[in-house]
Amino acid sequence: MKISSTSQLDRALGAGPLLPVYLVSAEEPLTGGEAADAVRAAARRQGYEEREVYAVERTAPWAEILASAQSMSLFSSRKLIELRMPGGKPGHGAKSLVEVIRAAGPDVLLMILTEKLDYTTQKAEWVGAAEGAGAWVDLPAVDAARFPAWIRARAKREGLDLDEEGVALLAARTEGNLLAAHQEIQKLVLGGHATAGAAEVLASVTASSRFDVFQLGEALLAGEAPRALRILASLEGEGTEPTLVLWAILQEMRNLWLKLVPGAPIPGVWSSNTAQLPQAISRFRAAPSPRALFMRLGERASRADRMIKGRLAGNPWDEITQLALEFAGLRVLPLTKT
């Protein structure tokens, strides 16, 4: 059984006896955490009084977990076993995880908590076993287009009536961060507001935007240099590895180049920002020499890579910023000979 929204999960949990297994994967910590809380609450209502929690990383006590899944609870008639697997990879324990899933039943409820599963992992045997034995709660991220509607609905759920200006301002100030938006809504409610507009939001909100590398690619393809700079500053401030940021930019560059070259094959090229590609294609085709521009971008990327590896003096974030700005269509400092 596949579940793709929290409202669908709530309906399923209230429809009758719980399923033996719930696999919860989510791109957003807030939605993943709330889905897990909903399963726990339903389990308590149905008599699952004992709870065991295991962390699954590179290794895990699989023999102990399996023995627990196959045995009755010592303190109650039912128990919940919770496997927290942040990376979504059971490693060498994949076969053991399938056994644990198959051991779950009416008196032993299994919940597996992970981040968003990549395409390869989604096809793994243990994922299929979990979905077949129970429910796979797969919660996607809330993209920029749906973010205002999410804020409006979340505010209404908390008893707050936000007007259009208030929704727009809150969306702009907490872009990409559901948890921050939720917290700001709670602050407004706790502050005694039943209704709020731009003035109330501005007085309450904090600049807590969280960006990721794919949003950076979106901004670069769209030619939104100021937004790209904000995202880069946020990523650097959060301690994101520059290698990951450079990789994301190179993925978008490669995808764009192959789209610009007629008949070029594109195996293995992936981008979540296809809606912005036409803008980037038009911008690059308008350049005096698209090939020369790509060569210059490639040299900047190479310089950043060498700085990351310590083979070239300099701050890789500075070079990545120059690369991003030129990719977004701005004139930047000329390349220096090294």
C-alpha cells in the first residue's frame, strides 16, 4: 500500500486495525516527524504499550532486532519496534531487514523511518516487502509553487487566518523551510493573533531560509543571480560541503550543454529543474559564443575543485560564487592564470 500525503495517512490510521509495517520516508523532517507521531499515537490507542527503538546506520544489532520481532512483549500484549535509518540504507543488513519485516504481525508493529529514498533504493527488496506487508508512507517535498498553499493550510489548522500578503511574506522569508514556517505560525498564535497580515508577520518572522543544492540549480538556470547568492550563503553557513555544491552546479551545466547540442545523447543526466531549462537555453544561445562560455565555466569549476582538494591556493566558495554568477548570466572577474 502506498500513501503519499499526511491526510491520506490520517484516514488510513483511523480506518481500523493498524497494518503490521509502516515505512515512512520524507524529504522534509517536519512532515516525516509528524507522520511518525501519527503512527505512534494510533499504536498507543490500539494497545501497543511497549516501544523499542533501534538506530540503523552502517551496522545494527540485526539478530537482536529479529529476535524482538519474533517474540511477544514482556510488559504488554503488543509492542512497537521503531527502526531509525536516516540514510535509507540498511547496508549488509538488507536481508535481515526483510526477515524483520516478515516477522511483524498483529502484536508486533514495525515502523521504519528514513529520509527520502533514492531511485535505486526504492527498488530494493526490503522496500517492496514493507509496502507489501503494510504501508509505504512516501512524503514528497513541498515545492516553491505549493509552498504558499501549504502555509495557508497549516495556519488554518493552527487556528490562524493569514491574509494573502501575510502568506506571501511568510513564504518569501522562510523559503524551503517547512519547519521554520510552522514555527513562525506557532509564534503568531502564541502571540495571541487569530488573524494576521504582512505587518504582523514582519514583526514576528525571522530570516530562517533553508536552501538546498537543487534549489541552487533552479536559481542558476532561471538566471536569478541574487537568489543564487542567498542560497550559496545559506549553504556555506550551514556547513554544506563545497564538493556537493560544485557537483550540483556541474550537473546542471552538463544537462544544459547536452540540451544545447542537437542530437547529443543524455544517458545518466538528471535534473529536477526542467521547468527552468528553456530560460537557460535561451540565455546561453544569445551569448556571443556558447562554447567559449562553457569552456570558461568549466575552467572555473576546475579551479574550485582544485581549491577543495588543496591543489590550488584560494577559497573554493569564492570560486564557486564566481562560477554561479557567470552561469546565471552576470559578468564577473576574469579568470586568472594559474
